[in-house]
Amino acid sequence: MRNAAIILTMFFTALVNETTSSLPHDASADAIIHHDFHYSRLVIDWNHQTQTWQGILRVFTDDIEVALNRMKGTETAWRLGDNREHPSADEALFAYASGHWHLISPHSETVSWTFIGKEVDYDLTFIYLESARAHPDSLATMESDGLFELFEDQVNEVTIQRGDSSSRFWLTAEDPSKPVQFIDP
């Protein structure tokens, strides 16, 4: 029985070492081990009443915490969603989201975001954003390089909805920008 326990311990130690040895030198092992795919989703809706674009960005909590540390050049324990959450977590989340997910106007101006808030549901963090008052035809391009600094295979799905029309695409490190073209149902 003791030999079996030793063999199992050696096997799992080798497995963990093999998994973490292939990580980028500055990425957190925890961020990679928890999931095999690297994905975010941003849904942006046109609000006719407020004349604003409203976005919900969904990211893996462990990934965004690693990205915040990379952005800040620190090893901060962000503890998103925890009662011990770092006091500047909202500010850091907004800085990261607004710095890596951009709506571009037809005049090549970046549409500015306002941070509305966030929710953390264990392994997912939802970041709520809203634009200043705008025109419903104020979008020409969507750009995102969010989390590309961490993962070569990162995919950022974006859906933009304006009434019954929508535009949906996947942004990658190879193709981080797409024109916004609304498709009617």
C-alpha cells in the first residue's frame, strides 16, 4: 500500500512539473492549470433611452488577476469578490478593461468608457462599462488585445447589438481588430 502511495505521489508531482514547466516564465501557473482555454466575452448593447453603449465584459477571475499584476508590475493579492478584496481592485479593473477593449468611431476616436461596477462569481468576473452619450452609428471598429500578453491562444469574443441588428466576431493576437458591420435578422 505504501509503495502505491509513493508511486502516485511521484506520478502527480511529475504531472504538475510537466504542466508548469511549459508555462511562460512570467505567467501564473494557477491561471493556466484551472482551465485549458483562454477566452473572454464582451457583449455591448445600444441603450436607446440613455443614448449610450453598455458593455458587460466576462473574464476568468484568475486570468484577470494575473493581468492586473502584470499591468501594475506587482504581485498583489487582488482577491476579487472576496471580503478581503484589494481596495484598488475596481480602479485596476477599469484601467485594464478600458486599456484593452476599444470601440473606435468612424473618425478614429476611441469611445471612452465609464466603470459602472463588477460582479465576481467565483471563477468569472463580470465588468460593467458604459460609454458617454453617443450616436447609434458611432462605431466603426472594435479592437482588443486583452489578455494577449498572457496567452498566445487567447480569444476575445465580442457581440455588439443595436436594436435587432448585431455584429459578432472573435479577436485574437493575429487579428485584434475588426470592422463593426451590423447584420439585420
